[in-house]
Amino acid sequence: MKFGVLIDHTAPRPPCGAGLDATRWLRRSWLPLGVRLLWLLTILVASLALAVEDANAMRIKEIAAVQGVRTNQLTGFGVVVGLDGTGDQTTQMPYASQGLQNYLQSLGMTLPADAKLQFKNVAAVLVTAELPAFAQPGQAIDVTVSSIGNAKSLRGGTLIATPLKGVDGQIYALAQGNLVVGGAGASAGGSSVQINHLSAGRIPNGAQVERSVPTPFALGQTIDLGLKSADFQTAKRVADAINVRMGSGTAQAVDGRTVRLLAPANPHERVGFLAEVEEIPMEATIPRAKVVINTRTGSIVMNQAVTLGPCAVAHGNLSVTISSTPVISQPNPLSPKGETVVAEQSDIKITQEGGSMIEMNAAPQLSDLVRMLNGLGATPQDLLAILQAIDAAGAMNAELEVI
């Protein structure tokens, strides 16, 4: 967005380099009132233009990431001990006791083969973590511990040493520590009260990295930036913004998701180069029109690019109610073989609410579309069916995604 103001170049101008800012200069009483108002209007328009530009701009680091610089998933089987009688029932979950036996054997303790172990304070768990990019041995990462048995609670438990492996089967971290469970519960006399979830918890800085993962960051003469969403217009704008700042020919849009950069060979210079590239501002593009529907929760989310063509919608509710009433049939008092019989009497009622035909004109903005849909008086569950029907009729200019 550009603004223009007609300025009289013969009028006095603010001094430059005299140590007097424009605001104090405009307060001078000897300046004509028209000149002061003109320069105040110029400063206001310039500030407004900068504010609008900053609102529509975003940094490259927010829409793209360096390819190859990624996290890795780690997982492992572990045992949590020290529970207050809320562990697994070992008769139903034998792998809890087997895991503890394997751990004790690694410590040099051998248990009899016919020993029947009944651990109430032990629970078998799966431990998961994310190995960050550029993680080095000795660094600490957070881990998540989840019960895989029938343990009632992991609160107050301690995870014993658990190796965490990657998809290649190699050990990359070692986890151990006290669990933090964000819940509480109590039970007595057949009654129980529970707050939040008790069968999963976290250990902050609970794992220590044992092996680093090599990355192709410092290899080759080029670096590829991967956009978070495939869009040719965004890829072109990213390449143009980098070329303007870093020099022509630095960036090239390979496809709708990849922008290739010519990067310095020296690792230190390459880090500084990417640090500057990620901070380059660029104008945001209008996203592709899309409507996301969550059928499990009834949530509907649509972006500002969604528009609606002319159509007519009729909405009505059809409800079926089935009620059952027990009927007791008593035998005749003088009947020698009479028995009391309990039967069910069912009543089925169908109710159809009247619906009116509502004409929807073309909606160029999201607010108009929402206003017209709310005018139907439909619930979020009804809107799911209405939007799907409008999309099937070809009256909605958007991609419909159901999750």
C-alpha cells in the first residue's frame, strides 16, 4: 500500500544534522501554520504507511526452514518404580516384571526361575523424546513417560535408566529421573476422584544425549529452504526478497516449496549468512481458500480467502424419539398357574421442524459468509452438513478438508 502527499518544495524544511528533531522544529512559532500542518500530515501518513507495511510483513524464518535441519524421534521401553501401590498388576501384565528382572540381572542379581513376582509399585512404560538438531553429547532433553499397562497412576514414580533409540536401532540418549504428573487422584470404599491424567508424565531434562546426528548443513555449495506450505507465489517472493538483500543470483525458486541459496563454504560465514536471510522481511501472500472441518468436535475454521457464490439453502431438523415404558401384567387372583409378566411398551415419535428457504448472495468477505450462515440458526454440527452441501453444489470457492 502506497501513500502520496503533495508537498510545496519552496516551503521551509526541517534542518538535517543540526541536533533538532522534526517535532521540536515544527513547534517553532515563526513557522506559518499551513507549513506546520503540512509537515505534521506528512509525518502521520509516513508513520501509518510503515505500520501497515509492518502488519502485512513477515520474516522468512516464519514461513521457511533449512532442509536437513530437523528433529529426530527417540523411543525406549522403561520401568517406573517407587509407586504407592498404583503400579501394574503383574499377573495380567507380565512384561512389567520381566523388564524389572532384566534390569536386576544387569546389576548382577539372579532371581529363581520359578519365582512369582508381585510388584505393586512397578509400572511398565514407553519413553519418548525428540532429539533436537545439532544436539551434542552431554546436553539434556525432556522426555515423556506413558504407561502401557494397567497402572492406576504414575504419580511419585521414578524412571530407572532407559536407553532411547532412533529408527536405526542406535542409542542416542539415556533417560532417568523423577516423573512430574499433572494430576491427582484418590479412592476409598469404592469411590474415587481423579483430576487430569495420571498415566502419563514428563521428566524435564530427563535424558542426556549420548550421540549426535550428523546434518548436511555445512556440506555442499548450496542450501535449500523448505517452505511450510507449497505455494509458487510465496516461493517467488522469498527468492526475490533474498536477492534484493543479499545480491542478485543468491536465491532461486526450484519449485513451489524449495528455494535454493548459494551459501559461503566457511561454516562461520554460512551461519551468519543464514542468520541474516532468516530476518529478511517480506510481504505475506493471500493463502489458498480453505475450510477445515473437525467432525469429532464440530469445529469449523476458514481463512479470509473463502468466498461464497449465489445459492439458496433450506435447513430443517428431523428428530426421532423412541421411549419405552415397562408394563406389568398381573394374573387373575383365582388363577392357579398365573404368573406376573413384565412387558415393554414402545412409543415412537417423529418430529420435523419447519425450515425456510434462505437466499445467500455472493459473499466477497469471510464476515459476510459467517453472518449469512449464522442467520440460518444452525448449530455447528448442522453447519458441517450445510458447508459440505454448499461445496458439493459448487457455490463455495474454497477447498474443503475434513479431519
